[in-house]
Amino acid sequence: MPKTLISQRSTGTKVAFGDVVQLSRERSSDPERDGHERFVGLEHIDPSDLRIRRWGNVADGVTFTSVFRPGQVLFGKRRAYQRKVAVADFSGVCSGDIYVLESKGSALLPELLPFICQTEAFFEHAVGTSAGSLSPRTNWESLASFEFTLPPIEEQRRITDVLAATGTVVDAVDGLRHRTRNLYESALNSAFPALASGADERSAAARILLGTVCEVRPSGVDKHSRAGEREVWLCNYLDVYRNGIIDRNRAFMKATATDREIDRYGLRRGDVIITKDSEEPTDIAVPSRVAEDLNDVLCGYHLAILRPDRSKIDSVYLTHALRAPASRRYFRTVAQGMSRFGLTLDAIRSTPLPAEDLAAQVRTGQLLESLYKGIECIDKRLASSKEYQRSVRETILSGSRK
């Protein structure tokens, strides 16, 4: 379809952005009195997503005065490399770091404007004209000088229809991902409720401690070469963050280790690796499960190995238990540190888990794993849909610099 559109395209007219687009100058000194209920900051706009999915409430207090209306385009002028462009579908006020853009005259179809603002050429121009080191900003005069080829109005309508259709696909996949994730989180809350850490008989009967069903091994191998040692591979904290499974499909770092270290820190099928410390408390105890024996892959610094007793706990079940909101709250509570937060081995061993029999654990783990893998599949579909959307947009609007 994009090629058909291009073959039908007439020469078009070369214009400057400021010839067909203008800044909205509408302001409100008292947004609540003027009837505005929502405000939008840069943090509410997701990169490469034209929809505004989050906002703040004006009633909670806000100093923003720039007014936006449905259909206008919000463009983040600060740190333009973050690619924050959105189309408003409600009225409100926004940050001064956001330009409120609208078509000027009748030459540019308003619905095409946000897609032009998403093109690589426009972002390159915005980033290239930004000034400042820590928080670079582009200005309106620079944006207004951006030149592109504007097709005839009828062709603009056809282009907009195609690009809107790709957006509909992306929104549908994103909605499916959101619903599946909500289902997974609901299942986690049901399977792993908050467990009291007190000594009362009821809470003690309902829980076990992680240290009673797992051996907890700290990390202790770095990437620096030492004489007389064998070459091995090193699993680091970045490997743990990638999709929750550790196997040989990773670009592990090279390292050397003694035979004793290889025996102690080599990874085995069913091990669960967690992050032991991080600059952010929410990133502590992020789990990944080892999918195969990796005796020549060792656990690096900032990580810990949880080696389940297979007669007492299922490793799939354990992985999801550590992702549960109740566990995340526990880890944030026991994390120690100021600029960097960490878990002691005793805190890891004291992690409370439900006292379930092994057969029930396996059933729960299988259900949660199927939901989690479903989210991963949808994530891949969403990424491919967004890439197709980007490819179509760049193909159709590739004449922007010509």
C-alpha cells in the first residue's frame, strides 16, 4: 500500500514547517477556575506513542499555564531525542517544556501533523538545533525552519488513513498486552498474598522461609583475568534483566576462575539468579531462571544464586513468587544502603513464601509461566507492529527532505 501511494504522489510543494504549522498561544492563569481538570508533563508522554495514556489532576495543584485542546499536537521540546509527540483527545494544561502545535491555514491536514513530527528527519532537525548540555532544548524558530515536501491535500488524506490504520493495529496489540499483564498480576496477587512475618501461629503455619527450601550462594567472581585460572563465562546483572530466562543464547562476558569457583558458582538447570544490589530499590531481587546446565557460566558480582531443593520447591514457582507484589514490598523493606541498596544473605533467606505442597506449586507455576510467556509473545508482536508502523511512516513521508 505505501508503494502505491508513492507511485500516485505528485511532486508536492516544498514548505517550511512554520509555513503550515503554528504554536498555540492559549494560556490559563487559573486552570481549575477555567474548567481544566487534567495536566500533562513530559513524564506523561511515552516515546513514540501518539496517545496520552497518563496525566495529573489540576485539583492536586499545578503551575502549568499552556492550554491544549483535542486534536492539537504536543511536542516535547526538552530532550527531543526522547521522541515525545502526542495528540490530545482532551483539554488541559501542559508543561512549558511542551510545544502545543496546530495546523496553520488549509494547506496541511491537521491529522497528518503528528506523523510529520514523528519522522526521523524532523527529530534529527529538532535534536540538531537543540541547545544546552544537561537539558538541551530546541526553540520554535529552529523548528519552524524545518523544510519538507507537502503532498496535495487529497494525497495527505490517503497517507493519513494508512498511518492511522497502522496505529490502530499497534493500539490493539498494546491493549491486549495491558489486559494480559493485568491478568498475570492478578494471578500473582492471588497465588502469593502478603504473609505476616510475625511469630503468631497462624502466620507461621501459612508461610515458609526461602532459606529453608533453597541454598543461597553469594556471587564472588569478577571479569578480571588472573594467572593460572581457567577461562569461563560470566553472567552479570544485565543478563538477569533480559526476559527472565538464562540460557546459552546470551553474550556472556569472558572471565577466568579457579576450579573451586567454577564448582561453587557454575549455573545449573533450575537455579534462580537474583540481583543482590542496585542503585534503585525496585531493581533488587529481580529473578531469572537458568534453563539448562551452564557449568562454564559463573554468577558475577551483584547477584546471588538460589539453588532450590527440588523435593521442597519448584523453581518455576519460586521465580514467579519473587516477582509477586508481596515479595517486591518485602525486598524494598529490608534493602539496606543510601546511594546503593543491597540485600544481606540473611534477608534473602528470610523471604516469606506460601507453605504449598510441591504438586500445588507445580500447577501454580505452570499457570503463571503460561501467562508470563504470553506477555513475552505479545511484547514481540508489539515491537514488530511498531517497527512496521515506523517503516510505513518513513517510506510514505520519505520526501520530507527533498
